[in-house]
Amino acid sequence: MLSLQPHIGIKTLTMIRQFFEDDLSKALQADIQTLRQIPGIGPKIARTILTLDIEAISKQLEQWQQQGIGIFPAYHPAYPAPLRTIDDKPATLFQRGLWDETLWHKTVAVVGTRTPSRLAQSLTERLVMTLAHAGYTIVSGLAHGIDAIAHENSLQLPTWRTMAVLGSGILNVYPPQNQALSERIVQQGTLLCEAPPDAGVNSARLVARNRIISGLSQHIIVVETGSDGGAMYAARAAKAQGRHVYALDLPASGNQQLINEGTSLIKTDLQGFQLLEG
């Protein structure tokens, strides 16, 4: 319940858990003086905890679960192992679709611009088919362009898997034009978000989801992007998280910037292309 509240992220939640020795029910019963003793808890967060409507939250959680939504706090045993390793992991993940550790056992993110060139579209298709045949789960963000192409091609065979990380709630899919694609993903993979399932999209959520995309992935491939494109956020997050980052040798400004910064290069002929296990 605490992890669903605004301003209570993973760091604050960890402090609360440590203070109450992993018994979060004590936090819900504590007075404001006790709560204020916890590092990072100011008057605003303390009042949020004190005024929680536990009954209403319980009913909302039950309703979401009845709609087929999985709810996984960061300390839940089924929380994805790769995300446990990043500092700013989501305090809670909401999920719809398949859910087991084989999804994130071998993963690669494929990301890029919403307006790809024809060459980038073709390369995305070839990359994804190669990676899926090699047993990789394809991770992306369900946006128009490269993301959608990556998800579409990762569904070509029934045994292939994909994960889509949303910048909105999973009951409020954005962009709405990809609603049908999202329903197909649910059958062969999973939809993920850290926002409440009915939340709308906003720019902060779209940016923040990039660290989840990279956090779930052993490798991240930037197909084509401008230097100010959203895929650059994913590339930067991946580098900070110690993931392997690759960029295709395309003239797009973001690709060239990444290559100049020392990012691993993938030639556009894809000859000899392979990902090292990491």
C-alpha cells in the first residue's frame, strides 16, 4: 500500500522497511513523531501515511487483480531479478500478461525513433528476428515506430516473447493506436508499468520508463534516433546500469553521438552480428 502512494519511491520505502524491521504494518499504525524519525520522511509524506484509506486501497487492489493485473512491490519474490540491481528500481510494478523468470532470463532492448527511415525499419525487423530465434525476449516501449516494429516482429512465432514498458497505466495504453498490439503482447509476453494501471501518460512517465526498459535488459540496441530522441534516455540509463549498449551505424544524429562516445557499433549489413552473453 505504501509503495502506491505519491512521493514514496524505492529509497523512501527501503528506509521505512529498515526502520520497522520489514514489518510495514507498523508504519501504518505509527504516529507522526515516529514517522518523522525515519530519514527522508518529512511532514508531507508522514501525513500521507497517516491518512491512508486502507479499505479503499484494498478494494482498488482487489479490483485490479480481478482485471488480470499482477502487482509486485520491489520486495516481492516474483519481482524481476534484473531490476533488483538498479538503484532507482520501481517501488511497485504493475503487469498484465505472462509472468515468470524465463521472460527476463535472456533479454535485449530494441529502441529508436517514432519516425524511422525505411532502412531502419528493415534493420529492426531483421535484428528482432535474429534475436528472437536466438532465444532473447525483446524489450521495448510500445511507442510508434521502432518500438512497435520490434514488438510486432517478436510475435511472429508462438514461442517468442516480448515485454512492453509503458509510460502510462496498463489499463490506459498509450499510444491508443497500439491497443490491439498490446492485446497481442499480453498473449505472448507482458505489459509493464510503474504508474497505477488507470494512470494517463505524461512526459515524466515516458522518460522514466526508459530506465525500466534498460534495467530489464542485458543489452540495449539503439536502431535509429536523433540526439534529442527518447532512445537516448534509454542508452544513458543502460550505461549507468552497466548494461551493454549498441548503436547501428546509421547517419542519425543520436546514433553518431553514441558511436563517437564509444558505444559498440553494429554494421548495417549485420554480417557477423551477435550479442555476447552478459
